[in-house]
Amino acid sequence: MAYPGLATLYVVAITFAGVLIGNTVSSTLMRYIPLLGTQPQAQRFMFELGLNVIGGLLGFLVGLYSFNKIVRVTGQMESVPLLDKIAAVLGVVIGLGVAMLATVPFASLEGIGVPIRIVAALLGVLLGVAFTMSAKQQLATVFPWLSQSGLARSSSLVPPGSKLLDTNIIIDGRVADICRTGFISGPTFIPGFVLQELQTIADSAVPVKRARGRRGLEILNQLKTEITPPVTVLNEYGEGDSSDDAVDLRLVKLAQRLNATVVTNDYSVNEIAKLHEVSVLNVNELSNSLKPVFLPGEELTVTAVKEGKEPGQGVAYLDDGTMVVVEHASRHVGQLIPVVVTSVLQTRAGKMIFADLKPEGDGNSR
């Protein structure tokens, strides 16, 4: 659990609040239910103690469960646009003020006045936030500087030529090593909606997706703490951004507006960026370009690991993962064999090398 000292203080406070609520409930029940009020003092004490304990236990459980949720929501707040934050604050203030004024006549009711005002305050806040969030565009029309401030902050924060990371490249993990080597230079940013998608994946009920999301969050933490200059979360996107668009399209449009470069390993993002004439750094293309070049006639030694699709073929792999298909090598599976390259096929997934067994008696090999 993050922030252990703060977590302990929070859980203790919620537990104490639960005890107070339990005590209030027991006092109210004793006051308004005559049968309870006429019980012997020992039984009334046990009844009150029991409700206090129940309230404390419930508060303890709520505190344990809610702390991590609050920390996560707080982290997600970084990705919320400025206009949404202001609208939410206004909604809280308006809803709370209206609720308190509307429940003034109930304040003098002993026992039930405070609970009524608490419930009214909660409902008022919810309704107030819902109202202001639905009317935020009208709010931006009345106060134009609210919508323009996000664009100004983004433009000044992101210089031309900066890098924007997408979700897949963060989960992939290789970008951290590439940044450490200095091949990706200059300011690097992660849009808030990409971070939000990453957190959604990390909260998935599907174990594989959840593991991928958590790996992405670990890589993101490395990018923010171990890389110089550190990767920064971009909170404001400016006008023209729409949450109705897919994350990939929003990323490309943002890069186009900011004159930035998208860093990805996703083929679809690569193609969308090309359509919008946005610069792209594709890690898969970088990886393929760094693989060694073999020409027909060159010799190498490989280990056949399995049979190929065609009869008699054997399949081997180089250290970088390049597949080598060797004719007449099926009987040599599990053996180290010398081969001669016959052709090289370049595909979207990478290179495939085709080879024949080296004739016996030729001692030259690579």
C-alpha cells in the first residue's frame, strides 16, 4: 500500500468515524424505541457497545478499501482538463450551498436533523457536479479564458519536435531502454488520456490484460523517475480534442496540433499518423533495421529447434529472433548445423532467412 503512514492515519480516522456513527445510531434507537429504553442498564450498555463495535469494524473495512481507490483517483486527476476541474468545484460549491440552505428548517430537529442535512448535502453535491459538468461548454462560452488556457499551457509546455508515447509502446517496455541510450532525445510526454487507458487496462478483470496494464505502469514509473529528462504527463490538450474519438486518433491529432512526434510499436497508429502527416518513431522498424544483414551464399551455424511447415524443412532462430528456414534439416532437430543462406525475405513482422544445409567437406562457416 502506498504512503503507509498516511494510510494508517486515514484508516484510523475512518474507523473512529464509524464508532461515532455507531454511537449516534444506538443513542437514536434508544431514544425513539421505548422497548430498548426500558431495558436494564447492563443490557443497554451491551447494545450500545455492540453498535459501536459494528460501526468501528465497518469503518475499518471501508478505510482499507477506499484508501487505494482515493490514491488512484487522485493520480487520474492529473489527466482531467482544467475546464472539467473548475466545473466540478463549482458544482460542489453550488450543490452544497443549496442543500444547506434548503435544510435549515430541519437543523433544530433533535436526533434526525443532522442525518437529514448530511444526506441532503451528499445529494446536492452529486446533482451540482452533474449539472455543472453538463453545462461546462456554456461555462466556457461565458468565460472564454477557461477553454483557451489549456491550449496556451499545452503549447508553451510542449516545444516542437517533442515525443508523445502511446499505450502500446509503454506496455512493450523497450522504450525505457531506448530512452536510457539517448536515441530518443528531447522532451517526452504521455497524454493524460493514454495514462487513463493504461490505468483502465491495469484494473481489467481479465488477468492477462491486468498484468499488461500493471507492467505498463511500472515502465511508466521508470520513465518518470530514471530517465533524463523525465517523461512528463501532459494534462491539457487544447481545443479540438474530443473524448469521443479513439485513443489512437486523439494521440495523432494532438501530435499534429503540437507538431510533435509519436513514438509507437503499433502498426495501426503508424498508419493513422501517416494519413495525418505526423512524424512517427516506430520501435519495431528500429528493431528490424538493427538486425544483421545476410546475403545469399553466406554461411552460419544454427540449431534446428523444430520441423517446418513443408516436408523436410527445419526451423532455427538467430539470437535476435530472426527465423531461419533450412531445407532438408528436419532430421537434424535439436542439433547444431552449418547452413548456407539462399535468400532473405523481408515482411512486416521482420526478416525470414531461407537456407540449405552446408555441403559436407566445406570447412568455412560464419
